[in-house]
Amino acid sequence: MIVGSLLLKFYSMKKIGLTFFLLGILLWQSQNAQAQTCTACFTATPDTTNSSLINLDATCSNASPNALYDWYIDGALYLSFFPIPYFQVPFYVPGQHIIDLVIYDGACVDSATQVLNITNCSAGFTTNQFSGGVVFFYPNYYVSTSATCQWDFGDGNTSNTGYPMHTYAAPGTYTVCCILNTFGGCSDTSCQSITVTGTANCDANFYYNIDPFTGGVSAEAGLTSVYNANNYSMNWYVNGILSQQGAFTGFYTTLVASGNYELKLVLTDTNMNACDSMSELIYWNGGIISNPGCYPCFSSTYNSTLDSLYFDASCSIVPIGGSLLWNINGTSFPDPGNGFMQGFPTIGYQVVALYALDSNNVVCDSLFQPVYTYGAPCVSCLSVTQSVGSTSDYIFDGACNAAAVNYSWFIDNSFVATTNSPQFYYSFTQSGSYSVCLQTMDALGTYCNQSCTTVVVSTPTVVQYTLSGVIQAVDSFYNYTPVGNGDAKVYLIKLMTGGILNAIDSTTTDATGRYTFSNKPIDDYRIKVALNPGSPNYTTNIPTYFTAAYMWYNAQVVTLFANTYNKDIFMNYGANMGGSGFIGGNVFLGSNKPTRSSNADVTLILIDQFTQLPVAYAKTNANGDYSFSNVPYGVYKIYGELLNRASIPENIEISATQLTLSNKNFVYNDNVIKPTNMSLSVNEVDDLATLSISPNPAQESFSLVNSGSSRTLQILDLTGRIVQQFEMKPSDRKTIDCSRWNKGVYFVNDLEGGKRSVYKMLVN
């Protein structure tokens, strides 16, 4: 009895064939005393549970128990020096296939050949879509090296890659076709219509398990999919038939007959429209157990974080004195006796088999099951593009590596910065050819190989200067003193072309507390300082912008215009006198992210509402979690500080009846960072607020219409400078001339009835 999937991808083993050949030479020499004559012989018969699985049996060979077997499929080495005369090969490509067996028995070598005719033909394929318009395609044909598929992705692009990954430039619906051709005379075409979202808000992903005895299939999508938690539907299909729909992320069904099945998840967006899907092909043997005393069985669970599979063979039945033998992509090893993690360096279906051996080390049954992996977790990749309207500003982008959590940037082999964001903005000050490199780190702390590219910069040469100063921090006696060597990290922040603030450089303080940024052009900058966790005054001093501001939009702009320009920074400090209160929560990206994790290094600042002074601050960890401990009784505000985002605070109170607040969560997007319990975000105000702005984006002018109560409006640019401030009465309409404003992002600060709202607008 053979159970499992028929959908396997086999990889050429030519590179390891030479190694085994040399090993074989040594084996022959050590076995000269054994049989000097041998005859290769084998049978190739369809398996009783599925005719596409071919059982290869070489027991008819005249060979000793020490013989080794090489199997070749269509001229390619498939399995080398296998110590067991039984094996199985799935064939899905029709036509003639040549099977060769070579026996090595001591000094004797013999071979046998058979020609096999396979008649079925299918160009079917399945897809799996990831965020950013990235789609993986994998066909339902495997094994034969003669099979080719010409892909048409429906957007004018084609490929003849066996397992292609394609990135669509824009969301939409595309008709994708696979045109299959083989040397056996078969040709088939299969087309599918796929919907590409091109956003990070909709990513269908699930893992599943199948009970080989009952045919029970369980799947879970809540931990690996990305969706809108407030309005979505997960629609589960089995062989194209809708089996379950609604908000429940788990799915269970029982298969009633042996055969192939397609399990498909279709995920809807906030408008309940299908936005992404994922399919898995599974096979069930009907629960037939031909040998109750010998039954290999295993489950596999995909771990997307580690890009590995967890295998567990505890459900197997092994004869007394017998054992289990794994064979994964041609490599055999004994079962370790418990579950284990297995990583794969390539994408696609993997060759996974489990053999049950009796006490004589003879295979009594085997199991095949499909496993699919989505690529190595640690692959650096890099693109560099020039900012529109600038000859010196460039965007470095490593977002094509979805598994990376840390990005280190190098220019001409010199370290520049480490970021949590895959995008990094850099301004070149001199023309020339530069080597730009990116090194990424995955969630396991493993560094990838560097990815590098060359950038040719042609920009007017500018005079470069030095910007420096001393960082003064409050000590344990609340006196200002210079920080020590490496105690503080200082960031140099610039407004880039396109209206984005970016930390273009960073440094640490020396033994005198001084920071230095050398070779910088005349420009407007912001400077921010934060003590490192190892500093003795870390818990007292608040991350501070020059001068004394702890929010980016209140920071004073520093204009560099002299050869050496000195700017000392006196850090803000928190006066947490100690108490028994606790505040904790999580900061995460976008309201659609199902897991508690953060892609940014966010500072949370605790403000005493009575004194309006900072009390303490906290930084998010790798999971986006933060906490404030030993908080005294009082009424507070918590602000999230993140470049380019407006900040809306959370109002809280610590009292004898409310000492622990553990779910004070924040969410951020491109515009704002705000508490999750607030229904109004910058993206939503145009629909729900009593102040309307049109047109947005604006070019020559825009209008403000007040349909609510009296309010004060401030219009600020990204530097925090107030461009205009005025009052509006109920039913007022005001037209603003912006024809002479700089292009970019502006914020409208709306003060109405003691409440503060922030609107984002663009001037083109």
C-alpha cells in the first residue's frame, strides 16, 4: 500500500552524483570478497491506489543484500546508491519515459532499462498570492525533464520558468495561461482568472493537515493570512465547491473517497470583494491499510516564520524490531524518534517519502505526501531609484525580501545605517559611481548574503561641512552632564524630495559626549538623540529633538551653513516618582494586520495631563509590544512618536481601582499613529468629519467648508512650521491660495470643542 500525494517536484542530483560515484568506488573495493557476478532486473507497475504512481521493484535482480541501486529517469539521475531495491516514482507527464537501473554489487556492475508509456495529460496549475502583487505559480506536472510550460501572465509578460514568481505592476483581474508541451506528443492549455490586489491588506495563506485514517482535513488561516479584522470573509472551497464561508478562520471537512482534491481559500476585502486566494493540492488514499502491522504515517506543518516544515511520524505503525527511514529530496536518514524541523533552500514541491522497514531492514510500506515551500527566508535583494525632481536623493528598497526584519545599508563598503524599514532614503553630495549594498537579517537573527548594485550619480558638487555638538543628559540627581562614550545614539534627519522625513545618518557619542556628522552639505536638518539601553540614565531621559522637543513636528530645524556648526542638545527627562501602576500594549502597522507585530521602532511617551510634562517613555520590541511600569496614580496621555506621522494620544488614568491597563494598543499607517479604540483616522476624516477639504490633492487652491461648530485651524508643513492659522465659524467657507507653496505633504490641525483632529493633504 502506498499513500500520499502525487504532486512532487524532483530536482536533479547530478552535482551529488559524482560524490556518490567516488563513494561507490570505495564500496566496490571493500566488497571484492562478495559476489562478482550480478544481474540487474526490475519491474515497473502502477500502484493499486493510483495508476500514476509507478512502483519500481528490483528484487528480481541477482544481487547480494549489500547491493546498491542507482535509478535514472529520462536520462537524469533520480536516486543514487539507494540501499533498498524498492522505490516509487510519480509520473504526470504523458508519453514515453525511460527508466534505467544500475546495480553496484561489490566489483560487479550491471544495468537494465525499461520504457514506460504514460497517457494522462494536464496543464493545470495552482497559485499563491502574496502582498505587493507577488504571485507564485506552480503546475501540476512534475518529474520529467522534457516537460515545458510557456506561461502567459495576462499583463503582457511571459515566462518559461517551471515554477515562476511574477510581480504585477497594478491591481486587477488577469487571465493566466499555462501551455504544456512534452516530447511524448501531449499538448494542453490551462487558463485561470486571478485577482491581484497589489496591497498588503489582503493575503490569503493557510496550513492544513490530513488524517490518513479518516480522511479528515483541517485547515487554519487566521495566523498566516492578512485581512481586515472588522469586515472580511474566508470562503473555503473543495474541488471548486463552496464548503464554508464567513468570519471563522478554521475549516474542517471529511473526504469520502480516495483521490486528488484541491483545497482553496478565497479571502475578501473590506468591501466583501474577493481580493486574494490560495490553493493546496492534497491526496487521500481512502484510509486503506493493506498491512496493519506496517503503516508509515506522518504529518507536516508549515512554519512561515522559519520557512520550514515540522514533520511528525508518531502516527506510524512499525513491525517489532523495525524502523522508519526518511528520504527528503534524495537524502535518506533514520527517523529521530520525535518531531523535527526541516528547512528547504528552494521553492516548489519537495520530494518527501517515509519508509517503514521490518526487522530485516526490508521496506514493508512507504508514504508520499506533497509539501510546498515558498523560498528561502533569507535572500537579500535591492533596487535603487532616483527621487523625482532631484539629482542627489535616492531611494534604496529591499522590500522584495518579505522575510527580512532588519536592514543594514552600506555605501562603498562603509556602513551607513540600520533600519527596520525596507526603504531607505539617501542623499549623495558628490557626483560619481557608488557601490550600494544591503544586508538583511531574518527573524532568527540570521544574516543573508549581501545584495549590491552600482549607482552612477550626476549632481552638482556642493561644499561639505561638519555638524556637531554635545549631548547633555539628566543624571540621577537631575543635573545636566555630558553623556559617556557610546551612551547616546544621534540621528541626522532630512526632508527628502517628495516630502518624506528620513534619518539619513546616525552616530554615537564619544567619551566627552560629543557627536559629529562630517561632510554634510548646506541644508535644513533635524537632530534627534536617544540614550542606549546600557546608559546609566536610560530610564530617565526622553528621546529628544533639538531643542527640547520630543515629537518630530515640534522639532526645531537646524540649518547648516558654516564649516563647523555646533548644536548641543539638552535632553528632556521624565519625572516618574514611582508607583504601583502598569500600562502595556502593542503598536502595529495598519488596522488589517492580524498578528501583534510592528515594522517600526516606535517611541511611546507618557505625559502627565496635569503638568503637561513627560513622565517616562518606552520603545516597542520586535513584536511591537511596549510597557510602562511603576506608574503613580494620575491622569496621563500616551503619544506614539514616529517620523512623518501625526500623533493622536490615548487618555488613561491610573488609580487604586484601575492599576493595570494591559491593552492600550496603537495602530499606524502612512499618515497617523493613534489608539486602536478610536474610530477616526486620517484616512477616514474626509467621510465622517464636519470639516471638508477639496480638492485634495490641490494645485492652485483648495477650499475648507465648516459644517460643525466654531474651530481653530492650523496648516503645517512637514517641518512643523505653521503656514497659516485662522478661525472658522459654523457654515464658513474659506479658499486658500497654495500656488506658491512647496509641493509635498501638509497637515491641517483642527481644534474644535477642545478636541484635536489631524487631516492630511497634498499639494502637487
